[in-house]
Amino acid sequence: MRLPTGYETLQLLTQEAQDFITPALWPANSSDFDLVDYQIWWKLQERVYRSRIHDVDQLKLCLMEDWKHFQQTFIDEVVRQ
């Protein structure tokens, strides 16, 4: 089985996720995308993709469930860095 390409992923998100913001509208250098976000998202991604995701709804559920398991000490440490 081959993995979807970035283009295919963007197509899927555009079709299935009503609130998806296309890359053309992403800010080039937003303070919203700082190191804290990347470190936390990386760790969240690592947890979520331990199992196979079949659709957007399952992805949402996995993200919310795995988010609950973050220790506050981890978040505090990322912010401190």
C-alpha cells in the first residue's frame, strides 16, 4: 500500500474538512506557529499514528483522546524551553 502524497492529503482535507484552510491562506511567518506548537504537535502525531487512521472523524477522536494523556509537566517543560 502506498502512502498518500501531500497533494492527495490536501485534496482530501479540502473535500472532507469544511473548516480546512488551504496552504495558499497560511501565513508565511505566523507567531501562532512557534516552537512550542511544533514540539507538542510532533509528540501528539507520534501518539496518534501508532494506529491506522481510516477517516477524518477517527483522526479527530484520536487527537482528542491522545491530548488528554499529555502530562502538564511535559507542556510546562516545552513552554520553558
